[in-house]
Amino acid sequence: MSTCHARMMVWCVSAILLVGPGCAALSPGGSTVVVKRTQMHMGTLVSITAVGANDQAANDAINVGFQEIKRLERLLSTWIPDSELSRVNASAAVRPVHVSPETLTVVQRAMQVAEMTGGGFNIAIGPAVDVWNVIEGQRIPTESELDALRPLVNLQAVRADVRAQTIFLEKAGMRIDVGGIGKGYAADQAVDALRRAGAIAGVVALSGDIKTFGRLPDGKMFPVGIQHPREDGSVLVWIDLQDEAISTAGDYERFFERDGVRYHHILDPRTLQPAHSCQSVTVIAREGVWADGLDTGIFVMGAELGMRLVEALPDMEAIIVDAEGHLLVSSGLKQRVRLP
């Protein structure tokens, strides 16, 4: 289940964006340097911004961050034929595959998110996403086609053995894809790498999965603008982040319309139809892996149940636009969000 993330605009580093990738800007006090660079990894643009004592220190930290993301991509990407997850998928119904602690952790977290969201998040739903093919095919699959796929999207048939450190898919034709949670995990790990490399503060952004740490040299937090789900290029709300992650799932970037109905790629694992209870869901958490997985799961659950879940979880907040376009903000964010 790949999450279609909102285009989040990290305006806190807009001045650095004007300078350009690989360039640095001194803070007003001249004591630190802010550097931003962008590369392509995990099938998307990855931007890393680091605040360092000097240009060399910031760039060295960014290099370490990109190396960590590339390392995780080689484990988790299903577009790499010999990645660990590709080998798991190729061995469906044949044998368990031994995997790294990182791959096992991501799959375990995905299972936890699935349980938390009542099955709203499901890393085995890929075969159903393929048959919809909302970008290129734009055809509506028949119920018989979807019924034939139901055994392949059963998350109970995904066996993650912690002791043996293996993953096994019980049915031939099954495959798992952690695109809806793996980028948040990668952002977490990249931030840890930046910290170890000596960065004072920064941002790791894998498309719409953003993780921040520390503050800007002027003491300000990192402002992020959340895309309006029905007004292309417009900001819905602003939120300032410090040592937090943010991720958005929306129905507005990969979709087609037929007879007034919007068909998009975020499928309800129970019906294998596009979920229509929300227009967008943004989750803010301490860790990107939770924000990344929960935004999709809550989108499927719907605004009421999803917000109830968020309010029950510690260190978790959400901004939800329901199916009618109403804005819902969790209690911990009411004093933090700013309208444009």
C-alpha cells in the first residue's frame, strides 16, 4: 500500500532553497551554517538540510544521511530485484527468507499499525493496487477480479518470525511493499545518522515524509505547510515542528474521476475499493515510522474513528480533512496550527 503523500512545503529553509542544492548560508549570527542538498532515492526526491558548525561539518553530516537512506533502500525497495523484500516476495509460498533487523523492524511496525487501525493499513495490498492501476489504466476492476485477489492481501498470511529473523508469505502470488511506512522509517534513521555525524539540527524529507530535529540557527522551529487537498498549490494550514515527524496521505495526486466519482490509489483492504471517508490525513508523531503508517490507516478508518485513535495515543497528533471537506484538528494541535 503505497501512501500518496501530500506535497509539504518546508518554508523554513526557503532561503536555502533559493541558494540551491549543495550551497550554504550563514546564520544571522554567523556562528553556524545551514546546508541543503537533494538527491533521488527510494523512487522520490530526498532533501536533507543540516545545521552545522561550518560548511564542511554540515556537508559531512548530509553525506552520512544520504548513505543511510541508500543503505535502507537496498534492503527495503521492491524495485531492486535482489533487495531483501524482493527476495521475500519471490519466495512466497516456497520458503522463509532471512532478513536484516531493519527489514524485520519495518515489517513488525507495519503489523502493529495494521492492528492499531483495524486493518486499515496493509502492506500486502499491492496486488489490488496493481489491478486498479489508477494512473495508467484508469479502469475499474470487476468484483470478481477483486474477489480473486482477496486471499493474496490477507495480512494474516504474512509470517514475521523474530527469533529466526525470517519473513514468509504463505500464499503464491502474495507480495509485500513497505512504501507506505518505509520512508518514515528511513527518515528516522537518517536523522539519527545526522545527529551522530555532528549536525546541530536539520530536516530529512523523503517526498512528504519529513523528520525534523533541533531548531534553526535563529531559534525558530521548522515551519511546514500542508497541501490543501482540493486547491492545487495552496496551503491548508501551517505547523511548526521540532524533533517531530509529519506525513500526509491524500486522495488528490494519484486518481481519476468517472461519473463524478474519484478513484484513487488508497484502497480499503476490506473492500479493495478506494477509501472515501477522507480527503487527506496528516499525522504528526515523534517518529516518522508511526506518522507514515498511521496516515494511510487513519485515511481508511475515516475521520471520526481516526481522530479517536489519535487522541488515545501518546505523542500523536493529526490534521484531517473529511470527505465533505471539513477540517478536524486534534486537541494537542489546536494552538499550534496557523491558517494561511
